[in-house]
Amino acid sequence: MASGDISIRSAPPPEVVRATPPAQPGAASAAPVEAQAKLEATKTFSQDMNQQLASRKGESIGQISENAVKLDEAMATLNAAVKKVPTALHFSRDDSSRRFVVQVTDTNTGEVIRKLPGDAVLRMSKQLDSLKGVLFDEVF
């Protein structure tokens, strides 16, 4: 070939073409053993994680129940303190929407002067709660 000639090849150059390395005699039997070992390690890890998550879940549930008791005690304390004032305030928790409700009433007539949040907000919260499974992937 002259120095100005261009060579076009359809096959890759011989230095690029390499034969696959010969199989090692014990390699075929080692692959299933390694896969089994990885599977066992994954199972052990999964079991450990499940145990940790279960213990954390138990702790969380315990903390939630303790907080609920403390909130009920705080509401009772607030209700007792407000009874000393001429206007009546009543603190409660709406079970369907899980929101705190404050009612201001006239002590002479018993009429509810103000309710926070209002009935419309509580209804809307309850309706949104019922749509959680439809609008969102998970129900909380």
C-alpha cells in the first residue's frame, strides 16, 4: 500500500478481535454456590431489618399513645382553668377529623358564640379523609 492509500475494512482489526477466555474447571460449580451465599446473606439482612422495624414500630405506637394521654390531660387542665373565667371555653378533639376544636360559649345563655375550626372545615376535613384511598396511593 502506498502512503496515500486509504484502507477500508469490513471486519475489525485482529488486535480488537479476541477469543473469549477459556472456562475454568471449577467456575461453573462456584456460581451456584456464590448465588446461594448471596441469597442467604440477603435473607439474613431482610430478617434483621424486619426485626428492627418491628421494634421501632412498637416504640412509635407507644409514644403515640403516651402523647394522646398527655393531650387529653392538657385539654382537661385547660377546661378546668377556663371555667374560672366568665366566658366559657371548651377544648375538645373531633374524632372523625382528628382536629382540636375550641368552642366559646356564653355562660348565661349557653349559646355557642364561636367554634374554631368551624363546622364547614370539619366536614371538609372528614370528606377529604374519606378520599385518601382514591386520591392517594396509601391510606394513612
